[in-house]
Amino acid sequence: MKQTLEFPKTIRFLNEDEIPNTPSIIKRWEESKNANIVQGYTFKLKENNSENELIGFDFFAEININNSNLWNLVIALSKTLPEVASVLFGHIDFELNYGNYEEKDSILKFINQYKKELTQDAFINFGLIYNDDKSLVEIFIDESKYIKYWGVDEELFRKIMNDFKLQEIQNLEFIDEYPKVREVLTRFDDNAIDSNLLIEKLSEKYL
């Protein structure tokens, strides 16, 4: 099966004996063998229409990067945020929590101790955001562990992509477009913090 992107140990394609006898899932599993899930990014400028006039981002990107380098890219993209930001987090089955705005460097220092869980736990969503009346910058990593990014500084964004040797790919695909298996991180790492406990710790700190 074609796979040139390094996933976290908690996420994988279905094995053949795990596929339910459902034609649509079987079809997608077959297609996943040739999926274009590689390192790179998509880029889309915001469409100028009345619905988007009050939304303060200029472009949206989705980024695949090897999981072992995901945290480094998050830190690099955090440079596109102002000096204050809010951390987003939550279990995949519940609403996202939006933390209080605090100094960005303080947030990064605190969440750095949980970078393993935040980049590998397939049951946690997290991100960083700054939003006011004029601008929106957001770095969001959902349970499939690739980045969704809303930004305003295209030049800086593309520089960061170049620094990580990531190219814009028109037909790039992502793991959550295909049948996949998610497993708990604690199954692979006895020292990992359980999803619910980590969310409690983030809630105590930021809510």
C-alpha cells in the first residue's frame, strides 16, 4: 500500500481483514492504495463575497508533514500569530474549548510539555488562534494530525513552507478522506497522558 507520509503510531489505514462488507468503504479502501497522501500543502485564497467580508483571514491552507516534524512546524507557524493568542483544545466527541488570551510564548512553553500527546493522540483536537475585528490567524490540528491554517501573511507562510521543504500540491489528499483506524496513544506509550486527563489539565490552565 502506498504510503509516503509518516503518520503517528495511533493512526493507520484499515487492514484488509478489518474492512466491513460495505461497498463504499471497500471502494475507498482500494482507492487508498494509490492515495496522494504525501508531504505538502494546499493553498486557497479567500473568496471575496458578502458572507466572508467579516472573516479576517486572507487564505486557507491544509498541510501534510511527517508526524515527527509536526510540532516543529506548529512552532514555526506560531510566529505568524501576534504576541497574544488563545489555545483551542477538546476531545473529538465534544465541542472545542477556547482558552483565555494569554502571552503566546507562555502558552507555547506550557503546551510544549505535552507535544507528544498533542501531535500523536488521535482523540484530541488542538490549535492556536488569534481573532479580532480585523484579522484571523489559526493553526488547527485535528484528530487526523495534519494542519489546517487560516492566515493573513502569505509571504511569511510560504517562507515557512519553503523552510520545511514543503511544496504546494494541487491534488494533495489527507488521511481522513479514507477509512482509517484510530488507537489510543497509551496503548503504545505507557508514559503518555490519557486524552481526558490532558484535557482536564488544559482546562484548569486556560479556562
